[in-house]
Amino acid sequence: MSVNDKRRQFDIELKKRFEELVTWAVTNRPDHSPPLSRADFDPARKAIEALAYDGLDLGERNAAIPEPSENGPQYVNVNPTPWP
């Protein structure tokens, strides 16, 4: 099995398990005021999708950012800018 096939399989499995967790959390939350909805998990879903598969593994993505000792940033903001 090639690396791309393994990544694709990992992507599918990670998303499947996350959606199962979301379904479980929505149906089994003991405090129903306010109730959870699937939309409450959208930020986490976006983060999971970014981790799952975007052509680079975490090591390759992190290697592209220089360390602070190499004049790289001390903080990398990964949150999108809010819409004005």
C-alpha cells in the first residue's frame, strides 16, 4: 500500500470516527439546555479535516515553518481572520 493510499485511508477513518463522536455527543449530552447541535462541532471538524489530509503530514508542514532561532515567528496564528 502506497503512502498516498495510507493517507487516504487515514483521512476516511478519522472523519468517520469524528462524525460518530459528534453523533454520540449530540444524542447523549446529559444537560439539554442548551442542546448540542452538529453545527457546534464545525470548528473542530475544520481542524480535523486540516489534520487528516492536505498533501503534507504534520512533520512536513511544521518543517516548512522556521524555528524562532532561525528568525522564524514565535507564534503562528492558524485561525482565520473574521469576516468584517
